[in-house]
Amino acid sequence: MLRRLAIRRLAMDIGPLRDSRPFRDVFIARTVSVFGIGMLAVALPVQVYDLTGSTAQVGGVAAAEGFALLAGFLWGGVLADRHDRRRLMLRARAVAGAGFALLALNAFLPSPSLAALYVLAAWDGLATGVSVTALLAATPALVQPDKLVAAGALNALTVRLGSMASPALGGLVVSAFGVGWNYAAAAAGTIGTIGLLTRLPPLRPAGEEPEANPLRAVGDGFRFVASHRVVGSLMLLGLLFMVAGGIPVLMPAFATRSLDGGAATVGLLFAAPACGAVLASVTSGWAGTARAPGLALLVASVTGFAALACLGLARHPALAVGILFVYGFVESVEEILRYGLIQSHTPDSHLGRVNALWAAQETGGGAIGSLGAGALGRYLAPGAAIVVYGTVSAVLALALALTLTGLRTATMRPEPEPG
């Protein structure tokens, strides 16, 4: 009996999928979108390199898509707090699907246009940013408040599995049929999600509309985050994970110089955190009923960064893979709890902009962390650089855990902010 109760407490809560048809529709649409984005992430670099033979051009197209994605998050946050989020998702997915279709058409031309790849990569990045922000802002209206953490775990599982499977699927389609059919498949899937999204109820934001000036509206979002003791603390903690996002840059050198491995070892090092994150998602049933989710989040953060510090000391591939598995596990726990706390502590009138800032932080973190890791790797051996990264981050996370009383005592049932 006790074992059965323990398993039931750990098992992922699929209540949002079972009880809410609107959430189920959005979940399926998000899953299809994640796979489409993953397939695009494979097809675009392959096609650009085939056309130009230049890694600089590959980086240029990736940068165009990345900057447009960040702009889409910020613009989408303002729109999601001003307009019906259902209609916003429908329009953004339609625009993204059209972009995939145009990419397919360009790929089937005798001489595909490189300029079109730049424009359409930015097109899809912008549309995806708006769509993701509207979806995140709409989710709290589709599930019961006590199911927000479960919804976050389901979304995290979709993203993790999609990031593992969609590049492989895209690579198979490209190698078997060519990049044009890859884009066509992504377009068909994206357009197909529109039928699901049309079944959603109207999702107009509650409360006052944001400032008419988009820049002032974004500024108001920043002020809300800075003044809120829980949401602001979560964003501050997210800055540390932005720094840790640069660790993958050091993996090839770490595998070669510290683990005496090759390409296969690098692949295992990259896969291990994702595997740990999937396990954390499917055993996240406890997170929805945690009495002190803020404290659990801080413990997971310190543990994750300490694991990274230990990674730099590893000298055997199996040990390194195991440490990264643990890191991926606790990082996913942190992500699930952070999602629930952000959604439950943010008023509906600000959900769009706060989720936009969170998504922008998550997306931009890898790029910023990569620059730092690359600079540190120029002066230190890869193992030593990882130890420094992990140790400094763990110490800072511990300092935040000791000083951020509002986050340490936060629950999923927020009390009114003072004043």
C-alpha cells in the first residue's frame, strides 16, 4: 500500500490533459509546433551550408532567426496582454505555417534564394515568439489553479522530448527526401494545429490594458517584475541559469582533454541532461502538492550548480554522464516549479509580458552563457572552467537562497503583495 501511494505521488499528474479539452488542444498544438521548430533547426543550417559552403552564412541565418524570436517574445507579450490570446495564437500559427510553406517553395526552385532564407528564418522566428508568448499567457485560464504545476510539467516534457526527437526526425527527412519536404511537413503540421486552436474559448486578458506605447508597456512589465518579491526573485535566479547555459560550449574540449573521448562521448554528454529532465518530468507528481515549492526550487538550483562543479573534476565518461543526468534532473525540477510560481503569482493583466520576459531570458541565456564560457575557456582548461562556472553559480545561488525570503517562503497560493 505504501509503495503504491509513493508511486502515485511521484507519477506525473496528467489531470490537465484528462479534465480540460482546451488545454488538451493547446498541448497537442504546442507539441506539433515544437517538432516543426526542431525540423527547421536542422533543415535551415543544412540548406544554407549546401548553398554557400560558409559557416559564417549558417551563423548569420541562425542569428536572424534568434533576434527575430526575441523580438517576437517581447512584442507578443504586449499583444497578449492587450488582445484575445486565442486569436493571437491562431494568427501567429497561420503566419508561421505560411513561412514554412514559402521555405518549401524556395527549396524546390532550381536556384534557391539565400536572401529568402534570411527573411523567412526571421519571419518564422518572429511568428514563433508571438505564438509561444500567447500560449504561455493563456495556459492559466485553461486549467484549475492547483493544476498549474502539472501543466508546466507536461509542457516541459513536450519540449524535452521534442528537442531530442525532432532534430533526428528532421535529419531523416532531409537525408531521405531533401530539405523541401522537411519544410513541407512542418508547414502541414503547423497549419493542422489551427483546427485545434479554433476550438478554444475566447481568451481576453483580464484587468486594464497595458500602455498604448509598446515600449512603455514592456517597461511596465519590467517594473512589475522588479517590484514583485517572488516573480522578481525567480527572474534573478534565472540569470544564473543563463550563465550555466554556456556549459555546452566547453563539452567537445572537455570530452577530448579530460575524458579522453571522441564524438560519441560528446553525444552522450549532450544527451544526458535531456534524459535526466525527462525523468524529472514523468516523476513530477509531488511538485503540485509541495508545501514549500520556493524552497524546493532554491535547493534544486544549488544542487544543480554544485553538480556542474563536480562535473569539471570527472575523468571518466560514465561519471560525467551520470553527473549531467543529475544536473538535467534537478534543472527540470527547478523549471517546473518556476513555471508554476510565475503563473500563479502574476496577475492576468501582466501574464503576457512576464512570460515574454521569461521566454526571452530562457532563449537568450544560451547565447550569453556561450560567450562567457568561450572567453573563460581561452584562459583555463575545460575541466577547470566548468569547476569555476559551477562553483561560482552554486555560491551565488546559495546566497540568493539565504537572502530571498519571499521566494524561500513562496507557495502556489500567493498572498497579496504588501502595498
